[in-house]
Amino acid sequence: MFYKSNREGYKPALDGIKLKALAYGEKTLLTEFRMEKDSQLPSHTHPHEQTGYLVAGRIRLFVGEEVYEVEPGDSWCILSNVEHRAEILEDSVAIEVFSPVREDYLPD
């Protein structure tokens, strides 16, 4: 699969947070998240391993008992079924990979 960059295809995930599936295969999904300042990603878990990279902005990431101040260029990996949440401190863009593929994030 090849993905050509464009401004279409974002879908709302939560208030102030939208996502787009960029490319995916049988085992991994690459997504882009655009998050508005002061939005919140509530505490949750899922069976997917989640690896991310902050392209722009600033977020506070809570993973298990740890808290991280995330700036552009920082990256993370959240293991399956580990509780996590985020506070969006500035308008931000993150790229994340999920394995296995999150079916709920695939294009309609």
C-alpha cells in the first residue's frame, strides 16, 4: 500500500482530536493524529501495542504510573493493555503505529 499525502480523510476521534489512517497492512497501521490545545485523551487501554512520535506541539503523556512531557522529536511505545491518557498542551501532530491493526481507525 502507498499513501500520497493530502488534507482529506481525517475523522473525529474525540473533541479536539482527529485522526487519519495513512498506511496499513496485515499487521500494522500508521496513523496521524491532529490534536487541539486543551483537548484530552481520556484514560483507556486496548490490546494494541502503540508506538508514537511527536511531530509538532507539546503533550503530557501518562503511561501506567509514569508521566512524560513530550516535545517534537520525542517518541514512545505503550505496550498492550497498559492504561494511558494524554493532555494536549499545544496544538499538536503525532504519528503512531498500532499492532495489530486497529480496525476502528481504518477508512470507511
